[in-house]
Amino acid sequence: MITIGEVDAALRLWAPSCLAESWDNTGLLLGDPLAPAVNVMTCLTITPCVVAEAIRRETSLVVTHHPLPFRPIRGITTTDDTGRLLWHLASHRVGVLSLHTRYDSAAEGINQQLAESMQLENIQALEPKYDSLGSEGLEVGESSGACETDPQARFLAIGRGRWGSYTSPRSIPEIAAILKQTLRIEHLQHVASGHQQIRTVAIGCGSAGEFVKDARRLGCDLLVLGETTFHTCLEAQAAQVDLLLLGHFASERFAQEVLAQRLAQRFPAINVWCSDAETDPIRWL
């Protein structure tokens, strides 16, 4: 019998707790670590439709990217949205575990997966965190892509964001086509700053407009983000850094499918899947 605690331990090896941002809320947030993990579902965000799916499929543990709860709460009641979701999950003995910024920054985390899918070379973290890692942080699971054959590259790819380069410059339409195919999306947004060819690219999944300063510091031609504000778009344009905005959902959801696959490989006795009910709330008209 595999327990929820054992799943948690495996995820801490792959996405170490020390990679979480100080403001974040990660780890096992709801549930009994000694309870059996029979059915495990991954998702980006816990919403009413995700909770309904978890209950319907008798889920033991939901591994969510975005934490629930995210901020401290004074009580758990059905009179507010967060309390209602947690109450329904707890009533059906469904545990909740969040990875969030740990998964963003891990050696094989979301930003690394995006960088490798874009076929970048010499991939490194925009803001390295490896100096602060102990023994827990050095055992980050099986490697993939460029990091598999180069332990030093794997070591450098720990921390916030990613950046890398192309041996032969690519155009924005070429890069956009790769991202659309990888993420299975039809549209993305482009903030142009005058570059005809792109050689160096920075990456930040989710809401990561703060990486504009890192992209500028490193001389990147392009920054690929989930989303950011209008004023950050103007800041990037002034800094002569192109932006490609994928959408928050698209920039992170694909990696929850990868997470489900890896958990299934690690624990063959567990039924693991990525939520079927979860969808992007934003639509193009």
C-alpha cells in the first residue's frame, strides 16, 4: 500500500521544498499522510468542477499546482468559496498537496520543460537557487533532455525562470509555432520591440512580469511568459525585449499532465490521471 505521505516524499525529491518562495504555501495542505493513495489526480487549480471530479472518481489525493488554501484562513465553513471547497474535499477524505513555485523552479520543472520544448541550448535559471540547496535539493529525480547528459547543466537549471539560446537565430513566428504545437493552443500575444531574429530567450511560466529586468540584464531578445500587466508590456518594449504571452493556464497546465505521467511511472500500483474537468476560464471571441 502506497500512502499519501510516500507520494509527498517522492514529490519533495523531484521538487524540493526549499525551492518554494517564502510567500508560497506548498506541501500537504489537507489530509492524512498515513492514508492510502489509491487514486491520485493532478490539476492546475482546485475549482468546483475539479472538486466534483475528485469526489466522483473517489480520489485519494489531488496534487494541485496552485495552493488551496493559499493564504491563512480563520475557519473552514461553507459560507465562503475556499472553505466550501475544502469542506467538500475533507468530507470525502480527499487530500490536497500543492507544488506551485517548487515545481516552477525545479531542475525538471515547468520552466525547464518549456525551455526544452522550445529547443533552447545552454539552459540556465534566470535567478539560480542552487547555492541554498542541501542534500534534499540535489536529489531531484530522473533527468531528461539536455540535463540528462550534462550534470553541470542540470545543476545550473535550478531556480526561478530559465534562459537559453539558439545556435541559429529564429523568428518570432517560428518560435510561436513551436509553442502553439507544444501547448496545443491557437493563439498567443506578442509585444514587439523591433527584433527580426531571436537568439536569446528568457522564460517565466504563469504571471512572471518581474523577469523583464532579468531578461534585460542578460541581454535576452525575447521573454516568454504566461501573462503580465499592460505596464510591464510597455516596460519590456522600452527595454527592447520582445514578449510572447501564452496565457497563465496554457503556460502551466501542460506540466500537470507531465506530472501525472511521472507519478504513474513512479507508482505503478496507483491510478493517476490529470483532471478532465479543468479548463481555461479565458476565451478568445
